Amino acid sequence: MKRITSFLKDDKLNEEGLENQRFLIDHKGDLELEKELENYFNSLEADDITDKKKIEDHYYLLTEKLGIKGRWLRGKAISSVLIWGTRIAAIIAIPLMIAVGLLVSSRQQPVEWNEIIVPFGQIRTLELADGSTMTLNSGSRLIYPLEFQGKERKVFLNGEVSADISKDPKKPFIIQSGDQSVLVHGTSFDFKNYESSDCTELLLKNGSVSFGYSCEETERLVRLSPGEMLQLDKSNGKLEIDRFSTENFKSFDEDRAIRFNNLKVSDIAEDLERIFDVKIIIKDEKLANTRYLAYFTNHESLDQILKAISDNNKSMQVERKDGVIYLSIRR
């Protein structure tokens, strides 16, 4: 066990150090090892670490050694190292404890996460621990905590949601969706961002939200007002904001309302596949990039929707074969 003490005191990170770091991860429940770490951290109390720069340097080296910054490790390894960080925070000397606390304060208790995946052709509604409700459309995936800890309420989404979020100014609500995020200020809104789709949409019914996204390696933030609809084309980074009527607007969970706001046929086909649990193949690239504006609010069937689109575009042909729908340009 003395090698662990030497490892923590050494100011170099090398292959031997990496082996010791992995050893810490693999033996995070070892009582003898915990005692060795406790003795080491208790010995720090005798040191005169009062200078802020020394505290920062000491903290940086220690977190690097324990892998808390994740320099080499990924995935489950990081989770294991963070568990060590939490244990260490409980026994570390006061000055260093304050620094580590900045990192692990929100992890005082292990966070339990739930995951919900909505099958094609279905819709699911759930209530979160703070009383917020989220209705998920077909093919959506949401990861959320059983309880919100720390200074924020954060969930992870791939899909489409109609949300009514409880207001809490001291603990903002964040939906993380890939490299995009929605900062919610106590609000009702619809948000759609499927990983496979080129289009992201955010419609604000009431309250206030901020939309964060990356464009040309720059982080940007846009705040919406009620009645505003944001649309981001992920293929080129183009963002547009339009107005819509909040009084006449229906979310997808109301009469299975379906909205195509200047969407490519490729994105429309993906939406219809999820909603009606069918397979659609587009034979022509030109057709796939054609855009349509349509709004269906009376529980229309798939055939009615396809007919409306093909009637609007006389050159589009719809065929069915072996349970698959083929869209092509009429020759």
C-alpha cells in the first residue's frame, strides 16, 4: 500500500502512475486501501497550505492523479473515480476539501437515473420529481434522475417532447440534447431534436426558454418569447425564428397533431416512420431534399397525409410493396 502514498506524492504522471490509478479504480471498496488514503490525507493537515495558488496546484495535481479530470479514462472508469472523489472529500484536509467540494458537491449521494424509450407508434407521459410533466413522442429517448440534486435540474433527450416545467429560479431546468441545450425558466414548450434528423425545432407556448447550440466552433445562446418558433438546420447551422399562434397551436399529443414546417421530405419520412411505425424509402435524392409546409390536426391517417403531400407535389409518386412505402419522382 505504500506505493499508493508514493504515487500521490510524486509530481509526475507516467505509465506506472497510470497503473496505480487503475488500481485505485479496481479496488475502490478495499478497506485497507481506504485507510491508507485516509492516513495520507490526514497528513496533509500538518502542511501549511494557506496560499491560494498552492491550494489550486495541490488540488490540480491530486485530481489528475486520481483521474477525476478523466485525462486517460472514459465511461464507467470515470464514474468509479468520481466515487473515490466523493469518499476523499469526506476525509481530506480542510483547505483541499473546499477545492474538491467544488467538483463533487452535487454528488453527495449517488444519483439514480431512469431511462425511457418510447416505441414507434406510441406516446408516453411522465412526471418528474419536481412536478414537471414531459410527454414524449414516438421514438424518443429520455434519461432523467429519480431526484434532482445539486444546483440544476438536468435531463438528456433524443427525440421530441411537449413539456410543462415547474418554475424554480434557484434550480434551473436544462434539457441536454446532443450538443444543443434548452435552459428552461418555468415554461410550456415543444422541443424536437432527433439525432438522425437534420432539423431541430423549439416552440415556446408560454414562459421563457434559452436555446444553446454550437455553430462554427462558437457557443451561441438564443432566448425566445411566447409565440416564437425556432428552427435550426443542423446540416448548415442556419437558424430561423418565426411566429406562431399559441391559441390555435396543438402539440403532437393533441389529436395526434403533426407539423411539417418547411421540412425536407427525408425528415418528414422519418417522422412518419416513428409516428405510424412503418418503413418508408425515398428513391430520389432530389425528392428527399424537397421541402414541405403542412399541418395536420384532425387525427389524419398515414394515407391521408401521404395523399395531401403528393397532391401538393404532382411529381411525387407513392407505392407500397411488401409492407414498405416507396416515395419517388413520377417519371
